[in-house]
Amino acid sequence: MEHKMILSASGWRKVFAQSGREDDKTTKIGDQNKALSFLAAESFLEWLNGNRGKTKIVVATDTRPTGKECAEYVLRALALGKAKIVWLGAAAAPEIMAYARGFDGFIYISASHNPIGHNGIKFGLDDGGVLNAAQNLEVRKIFERKLQEDNAAAIIARAKTADIISRAKTVDIKGVLAQKAANKKAALAAYQKFSRRVISGLENTRAQDKFFDALKAALKKNKITVCADFNGSARTLCIDKKFFAQCGASFKAINARPGQIVHEIIPEPENLVHVARFVEETASKTKTRAPQTIIGYMPDCDGDRGNIVYYSQKSGKAKILKAQEVFALSVLAELSCAASRLQDKKSRLAVAVNCPTSMRIEEIAAKFGAKVFRAEVGEANVVNLAREKRAAGYEVPILGEGSNGGTITYPASVRDPLNTVFALIKLLTMSAGLSLDDILDSLPKYTTTGVSESRAILKIKTSDHAVLKKNFQKVFECSFKSDSEGLVKKYGITSWKCSLTNGTKEKLGATDFSKSGKGGLKILFYENNSKTPASFIWMRGSGTEPVFRIMCDVKGTDAQKERDLLAWETKMLAQADKM
């Protein structure tokens, strides 16, 4: 029985639409996908029961059309396995992950930012985060074993699918479905309570009250309006409107009906134009002589990622922030808060990021005496790296993936647009009348490839990425030595170092590119014999999509330099792919 799923720790994903088209808005997933949903949930339950002996599991979906049928067969598998099921219906990823801290684990049905015909499953435990790579591999082995039981011939596979569906329908899940409203109410309350803890950085509830009272007073003097383009996502059913109002911010939303997915899901610049237009409309209708602070965000379908636009007082237009800028502002805000909150001056501040996060983070962190640690791309990798560093004695108040703007504020274990927007609000209230224009101007200047740009996504034929990178090393070393493109001399590059990231481990100064395997490979360039890198190129095959991603990060504002280095990387990869 074939599954054609990408089985990464960040999520098991494929096109679930029955037609097989990724742009299909159908609710139907077909019998094989029903069976796959059943077996995936059954595999997680078997693993959870074997490792923990407890099986109280929270289940939810995002708002994409195929979620309902996927969920039905996940719930049937859990019910047949005698699990205690807490069904939420549609919920944002940060919501279910906050609520799941009171249970044994969770299953979240979502394909995050992927196109509407995709769907998938995330598994997690009571710490509010997804399984790490090792745990995911154990569940995957159980899943693949179940797929291979009986005979894999096509006719047997069809019979096996029919058998699974028949077995699934023997269980009654009406009682589970009937508890949805009560469970959803409890989940929202738990999420709001947890959000207060995360945003304030304080455990004591009285201290939290004082923090939010002070924030509300500050927002009464300097009003902030928050605009959201929900795009029909799971955040349409979340706490956003109520929570912002309670904190003293005005709130407005468009596309706020669940499932009202009116444009592409991924919250990158090409799709942020809708909320940018909404921000400008809001600004035009706001009658005030004082400078206006208007922040807009658009989440993806599961509501765990929300990139930002704001109303620029300088230009009088909405400005779409780049993902790396969003993350940099969040890091600046949270390190500022942490530094003022921590009394122990010996406390070791740190930030955990993914490998392609811009080097501007090192510059920001240095202002606070904080270290930056890097992991392979993947939310689970960054979350687990932060855990490792906390166990080693570091304070890690913020972590995330600068390459996509994903901000994770401790103790959360997932990206959350609420935390990102509140990081900006805290930054503004701490900055003595400065605007976001002013704060952005103060950030270290870097020019970085956008993750969704067409030139950042390659189609690679070589399936073994270790082989590809071994070939790339040959091409690169020859090209660098001969300066075949003239870029080494042009940009004063005097040396380079290779960095490999696999899971939570980074190896700087690696001599064998192939050792990164499917992980991240980065080459840092040093200019004029400096000990600090001035730029880097990076590559990695996606773990959740069939693409190969590349990018370049350059200190300064020289856009041509970024284009030159990325084009050089692209050309060398094309040569390596033919070897």
C-alpha cells in the first residue's frame, strides 16, 4: 500500500484531495487517504501506549476542506484503540498545543502553509511541542510496518484499504463528537491563560496582572490598531479578537469566516498584499492627528505563523516586513524584556535559530551579551535545540526560524502570531515614542534572499543529497580557487568555512560537505581577513515539500552582491546535479 507522504518531524504531509490536485478545494479524500489517516493515528497510539502507558489524546484540525474526513478516521482509529479522546474540531496549532500540556499527547490534522488540497498530521506530547526526530522515526517505523503487512500488490492494497475502512466503521464516535463544544471552550481558556504567561514572561498570575495593566495603560496613551487577514484559517475560531481588546488594542479582521480561504495560504509577501490593503484602508478611516500605529498580520491555515505588515508613517503606506525583519524585531523585543527581567547578571542569555536565519541575529544578540545557536531547518529541531541549551544552563527566551519569520517565545513550543504581534507592541511601548520605521532603521543592515522567491527554489534530479553535496564540494572548491566567476576578487573574499546542520547539531569548519546528508549546508565567506563572516550561501532539500531550497545572506545593503552569490550557488548546484 503506497502512501507518498513526506514523513518529517514537522508533519506527515501529502495531497489528500481525492483528485490528487494540490489546488482542489474538495472535501473528499478517497478511500486510500481515509485508510492512511487511520493507520497514522493507530501508529501514534501504539507508540504512545508502548512508551508512556497513557493514551489521553487531544485531536483537532485546521480549516482546510479535507480536514473533516481525515479527522473522522483518526478518531475512529483512536476509539478502536481505547484511547481517551478530547476532540476540539477546528483549532489553531498554538491553541491545541497549549491545551495538550494537560494531557498525554495530541494529533493535529493540518498541512500548515501548503496549498489547499494538501493535508497532513502532526504528533506531539504533553510539552506542547511536536515529536522530535528520533520519536517521529519510531512512529514512522510502526506506520511503515503496518503498510507492509499482508501483500503490497495493487489488488491486495485495495482489499486492505477496504478492510481498514470497514474496521473503522465498527466503532461509534458520536459520544466523542458530542463533547466538541465543551472541549473547545476549555481549550480556548487554557490557550488564553498560557498566552498571558508567554507574553508577560512571568509565571506568577498577580505579576501577570500588573504587566497587562501597565500594557493597557500604555496603549491608552499610545493607541495601536491590529488588523488581521484570517484568510479563513483556524484563527477565525481563536482568542485573537477578545484577547487584543482585553489588552487595550483595537482589533479588526477580514476573511474571518472559518474556511473562507480566498487566496493562497502561505503568508509570504505575495499574499500579504491583502492585509496591507486593509491596513491602508484602516489608516484612511482613522480620524486622529497623532501618528498612527497600525500592525497587520496574516496567519497560515493552522494559525501558527503570522508574518507582518505595518503602516509606515514615513511613506504613508503599508509596508510588508520581510520574514527576517519580523524575526529580528521579535528577538530585539524579547531579549530587551529578558535582560530587564533577569536579576542575575551572570545568567547566560541565548537565542536558538535555524541555519538560514540571517546573521543580523548575531549582531542583535551581541548587544545583550547573548549567544546564538543554530539547528537544521524545522521547528522541531529549533525547539529541541533550545531545550538542550536550557538544560545546559542558558536562558533562551526566544527561538525560531528567521528564514520564514517563525517566532517561538518561551515557554511556548510553537510559532504564534499573537506572540509576534505582542513582541512588536512591547517593543513600541519600551521605545519612548519611536515608530516602527525608526526601530527598523536601527536594525543591523543585511540583504537576504526571501524563502518564497522563485530563485530560492530549485528542482534537483539527484535524489541522494549527500552525493549532490559531495559533487557540489568539488565544483565549489575548483570555482573558488580559480575565481571562475570573478566574485572572490570583486568582493574581497579571502577565505571560507563550511557549516553543517543535522537536527540540533551544527558543525562549523566541516571538511566533507556530504556529511550533512539531507541536512543544511552553509558556506560562510570572510572578507579582508576578517574573523567575522560577511556573507553566506545555504542549501537544503525541503522536508515537507518536493523542492530544494537555497538562499544567500549578505551584510549591508548591496542587493547586487546577494544576487551574484546566489546565482553562483545556483550555477554550481546545476553542475553538481549533472555529475
